[in-house]
Amino acid sequence: MTDTTLPDRLSSDPSSPFHDAALLERGIGIRFKGVEKTNVEEYCVSEGWIRVAVGNARDRKGNPLTIRLNGEVEAYLKDEG
């Protein structure tokens, strides 16, 4: 068992209230519909969605444009396998 439980929702955007830099540094893995995803910007396990970057497009503030995908989400710590 882990000593750290993962939050239901986590974002890689520092301006988000769901951002946790210490947890992101440990390494979070995301499986979406059973497939490993490496480009996830934000996720919510209970609502079953992820936000992924769309190509190299940026908004006017320089943030990547994202799209929300719905499906089964599983989050885990990479350092614990």
C-alpha cells in the first residue's frame, strides 16, 4: 500500500487550484481507457475525464490548447509501479 493517496483531480497548470507541484515531481502515471497517456494536462478520476494538449497550438496567454476526453481514468505513482 502507498503512504500517499492520489487526489481525485490534479492539474499540471500552476495557476490551477488543483495543482500540486510536489506530487507532480514524484511522477504521476495516467491510464485512460487502459492506454498509458503521457500528454495529460489535467485529470479527474471520479468524473472520468482527462484534458490533453491539442498539437502545438497555444492560446493567447501561451498555454497549450486542450481537449477534454471522457472515459475510464486510472492514476498511479510511477515510482511505485
